[in-house]
Amino acid sequence: MTRWALAAGCLALILTGCTTSDRATDHTAPSATPSAAPTAMTTVPRASTTPTPAEFRYTANDLQLALPTAYGTHKLEKSLYIYPPAPTATWRPDPLAVWKVEPAICRDVIRYQGVPGVPGDFIAPTTPSAVGFASLGQGVGRERPFVSVNVVELAGALGDRLLDQRLPTPPECAHILTDGKARASVVERALPGFGVRARYIVRTYPVGAQTYTERTLQYRTPTYVVLVRLDAFINPEQPFLAFATKARDSLKTLTPMS
């Protein structure tokens, strides 16, 4: 596999957190007692793309240059025009397939991507966007540690639309039992300094005897939406927040085209 083929596969992971899979082989737990929060993730058709604005404020190259160049000692590989996701994108295989999960709804929250469709499926392909990505070492099974930051020019309601493709995190998923043991969780909270619409979501789940942690921060400004993600077995919060802050401050240097 060439480096570019690998990068293409990693880009699909960044955008959707998933891979293509045969639904017939998925393992899904029976439904639990409904909670007050939405209790099902419904697969729906991909949305149509939005009309292309007559004029953008930035070029894709502007966005790329404004992204950080590295995470620690890891250089970020960059790409342009990363939306919309590939038509074949779907949910990733179930990381908890071999375990009984309680509450049962939390199985889909761990696997969850977007409703409707895959996040960003409505974004026209000419929309300026960019991503920086770095692999963070050896993976285990399907889990491949990485860090990424992507940005797409979406103003106002379109920015909210991208944020809202991810449903609210059910509070009962803060403590998830796998085969009766508390080894997984999904927690969402606001993050000061990134705007009122900022969504900071932390997912943890077992991979063999280890615990895998996925940290995701998504926020918007009046003109663009940013997604910062760090997946790793050793994944403390402070380095992630420092990188997210670095990305935020770097993107603030963007200057609209005259």
C-alpha cells in the first residue's frame, strides 16, 4: 500500500470515524428500556449538497496554511477539499461486538456517526476545506491512533447544520458496562474558549486488555467549522486541549479575500 493510499484511508477515518462494512456481519445488542433521550440512531439517505455560494471568503490553500504543522514531534500531512465524504462511507464496525453492552443504546453511541447521513455529506465539493493528519504509532486490531484537525468554510446556519449532524450524547452513556464491568463511557461537555456551540466528546472503550480513548472537539466561528480529534491508547486531556488551542489561535490569523 502506498503512502497516498494509506493517507486516503486515514482521511476517510477522520471524516467519519468509520469504515465500510457488511451490515449482515454487525453484532447489535437487543434494545434496552427507552430513556428520555433519543434511543435509536436511524440510518437515513445522504443529504443533497448545498448550493455553492457565489463567493467564498477563503481559499482552500488559505485554510491549509492556517492549520498547525505538527502535533508534538509528529508532522501533520495536509490535504485540501476533504468534503463531502465518500458515498461508500458508513458506520464503522462495532468496537464492542464481543461484549454485552448496558445500557444497550450506548453501543450505537460508541459507533455513532451522523444523522442525517455521514457528517458533512451536504457540503458541496467546491467548498474550501483542509485537514492536517498524523499517525501516532502502532495500532491494535482496527484501532489506529492518530491526531487530526480539519476546517471547512461554512457560515451561520450551515455551520450549525454540520455540528447538529451529531446527536446529543445520552447522559446514561457516561457509565457503560461491558459484560457487567464498567470499562466504557461517552461524555459530552461544553469547552470554554471555543464558543457557545463547542462540542467536546470523549469516548472510551476496551480493546483487549487496554482502554482506547477518542477525544473530539467540534466548534464553529461565524465563517468556518473546526474538528479536532485525537485517538490513542494513552490519551490524557491536557495535550489534546493544548493542540486544540494551538489550532484555534492559528486559524484566527485567517484573512478574508478582498
